[in-house]
Amino acid sequence: MAEQVLAAVRTGPVKTEIREYPMPGIPEDGALMKMEVAGICGTDVKLYQHPPSAARVIMGHENIGTIAKAGREFTRRKGFKEGDLVFVEHYVACGKCEWCHLGQYRHCENTDWRNNPDSIRYGYTSAERAPHLWGGFAQYVFLPWNAVVHRVPQGVTPELAGLVTPMANGVEWSLFEGGVGYNSTVLIQGPGQQGLSQTVICKQAGASLIIVTGTAKDGARMEVAKALGADHVIDVSQEDPLSRIMEITGGKGVDVALDCTAGAGTGPILLGIDALKRKAGTIVVQGESEKFPDFPLAKVTTKYITIKSARGHSYKACELALAQLASHRFPLERVTTHRFGLKDVDLAIRSVGGKGVKDVIHASLMPWQ
Ligand SMILES: [Zn+2]
Ligand SMILES: [Zn+2]
């Protein structure tokens, strides 16, 4: 095995450099993963433009790879051995708290980068911290005893497995938070990889009506949305979305509204609230605007609306997402549109953000290319 590991390191806002790190020694209870694919999502776009700290960071938090080296204790405790193709959640959990015991590693303090300066999370943690390999935009990633590892089912390629994170979010947000199921009517705002993943999951769960919204630049994505099961797509820059939704639903509105937009301000929340049915709809939100002037609280209250927060995914959502990928039931090759090599991390992230290569839906970063 090589002595040095190549990594793309974020050194500042919209700045990447290729660096070498020493190949780490592996403790008995740890492992080393050879990277196959790091998925790039809207969160990378945000973190790249506005890094949460000045630290050098190897980004990449949606990581698929092969176990290259595993300590004996790692294999004994976790069941993974060298050669296994795995998906590693970006949450590095404490393994002891209530959230961890629930499989809700996303809420564990050990991985809470907003509140805990010592937290560990792939794609977020400083590369200064030994053994440095805390992100997927590198040839190898270090797995400590408390990494959360899932087996990739047979027949699922690494590139397809690279969709597991948006798919797991799809399960978590639409099914577990939104309660989408048989005969549900759903509004999905935003036709990016996240909105498209929600479309697949809602379709599989039995939703009877799926409406996906986008803007004029989303033509290609809207076509993919239809191929994946959307019943209607609405270009909000051409049509009034609320009147279209009411027309489609015969004036009833939808059961569940999911916000999968990025940088669209408060508009999608307002539309979601208006598009929900007369009583007891659910809106799943993920925006992080500090302020919301004129928030229509009266509408929320009188319509008896439930607001849920989208925050990543649970262990169970990941397993269901992997099973979804293994079913090959949907033409997901229409979502995994582009591949980039390690030297093109900057271009890859910008492209996912709509400023680089055109019509990228899901970008697979392949660190060995
Ligand atoms: Zn992500
Ligand atoms: Zn914990």
C-alpha cells in the first residue's frame, strides 16, 4: 500500500488544494476504507462557499468505499472485513447516548459540529486532526470503532450506492417525518437530487399524487422527475404554482409538502403552507434562514399544520435506502449524471451548485480518477 494518501482539501471559501497525508496506522478496533465514490450534494455547495470554520477540511460526507484494512477488533465487533463494499454515515457517533441506541446518530453530541468543537463528522472535521482522513474527497478514509457502517447489497455498484444519502433522506423526510404512505398526495419543491430521491421514495410508498416544482433552468431535471414517478411538474417561473396545485387536486390541496429547494428564501415555505389541505397537513422544512418576516402563523395554526424538520437520516432510513437501490426498480442512472476525479473537486462542487458543467443532477466524485 502507498505511503501517502492524496486528498482534495478545502483551504478557504471556494478554494481547494491537493495535499498528501501519511497513510495512517490502523488500530485493532479501527479500519481504513479505500474510497470508491463520494456523492456531492447541496450541503457541499453551502459548506464550500461559506465554510463554518477556517480549518482545512477534506470535504466529502456521502462516502462509499471498500474496506482496505481492518483491525481484528473492528471485524469482530462490527462484522466488516477487508474487501467489503460499504457505505459510511457521516455521523461519527459516541455509541453510548440515547440517540445512538435509537440508531439516530444524526442527533448524537459526538457528531454535532454546530455545538461541539470536538465533534467528528466526515466532510466537516479538520484535516489537522490525526489521523487526518476525515473526508471522502481523498483516496482513503479512516474508520474509528464508532464509525457507522452499512453493507452495500450485492448488485449495487459503488456509483449507484453513491445515491444512498439522498435516498436515505428521502425515506427519513417523506416517510418518517412527513408520514407519506398509501394514497398520500405530496408536493415536492425542488427537482435536484434530493427532490428526485423524495419522488422515488414517495412513489414506492404508494403516494397517489406527486407534484414536483422547479424553475426554468430545471427542464432536464423535470423530465427525470417524470421518469421517476412524478405525476405533474410545475415550472414556478412560468405558472402560478398554487393555482396549478389547486387545479390538480380539485381545490383540496396536498397532504404533505416537502421543501427540497436551495437558496429560494421563504417562498417555498409560504407555498407549502398554502398548498396543504384544509386541515392537518404536514410540511417538512430544511431551510436555515435566520429570519422569517411575516411568517403566517395564523394559517399554520388554523389549518392545524404540523411542521417537521428535515435533519439527515437514521440508521433505518439508510438500510431502507440501500434496499431501494438494490431493487433496481427506478431508472436511477438518470440521476447519477456526472463523474469527476479528485483534481476536479472544485468544478464538481460548483457544477452541483449550478455554476460549472451543465445539467448535473448527482455528481460522483471518484478519488482514483
Ligand atoms: Zn449530503
Ligand atoms: Zn451518541
